[in-house]
Amino acid sequence: MSTDLPSSRRHLHPFATTAIACVLMGAAGAQAQAIYKSVDSTGRVTYSQEPLAGAVSVDKVDVTPKVIVDRPAGAGSAAAPNAAAEAKRAETARQSEEFRQRQLAREAQRQRAMDAVNAAERELDAAQKALIAGQESDQPGDRQGVGGVRSRPTEQYLERVQRLEAAVEAAKKRLVEAQNRLRDTQ
């Protein structure tokens, strides 16, 4: 591919020579031909298949295409990276499912603890109301007269109030235990 153009047309603007060089390099690389970059005494650059006579500087341009194949290290086949990626996805899915199951179990445990607190609160409320009702009761046999106008509580009354007070204390204890179990679930 020689340039049969007159010498005035052979020297092009540097941007044009770059474009021509790219085209020539592409064609030359496909055909494995040598390309020369010649610079004359005025600084004009010319690309051609042969060095220009009288050029101040001539460089051979390497236009050999470089082919780079990117393979993962140690991968003998295309199936190896896919298998590794699939194994990683499966492990991630397994871990996600385990995490989800632990979360569900924690939520269920927390809900049971909350239900126990609510039940203990209702039990304490009922025990306190029963105590108040038992203390204010005017059931026959709750009071025993002592000389005329005075009276005192009977053993039956005192035992009943003592049982009701014990029930309130037991309900308070169960509420505290339930609240502690709830706190432990957080």
C-alpha cells in the first residue's frame, strides 16, 4: 500500500494522520503488515508501508493485535465459576433461611412472654379486687360482738383476708417473673 499521491497531499494535518494511522493499523494488523511513522524536517508526520526518504525520524509502529483472554485463576472450565457462584448463592439462601427461622422463633418466644405478662397482670388485678371485696364484706360470722357496741373480726374473717392477701402476693410474684422472662427476650 504505497502512497501514490503528490508530495503536497502526502503531508496531512496531525489529527488527520492519527485517524489514518488508526485505519492503517487496523488493516495492517489484520494483514500483519509493517507500518512506518516518518517525520520530515518540518515536523510533519506521515504513516506509510515504507519509510519516507529524507525523513528526520522513522519509527516502525507495532500494529500486531493483542488478544487477552481473561480467565479466573485455577478455572479449568466455564462450569467451575458457575458451580462456585451457585454454591455461594445456595449457602447465602441457607443462611438467610436459618436467620429467618431464628427470628420467627424469637418473635414467638416474645409473644408467649408478653401473653404471660398480660395473664399475670389480669390475675393480680383479680386478686386485688377479691381482697378488697373480702375486706369490705359484711358476711354473717365476720364480726363477733364484744360487750355491747364493740365487735372484732372473727377467725373466719381473718383467715379469709390472709388467704386473699397471700393470693395477691403470689400474683405479684408471678407478674415479676413474667416481666423478667419478657425482658430476657429482648
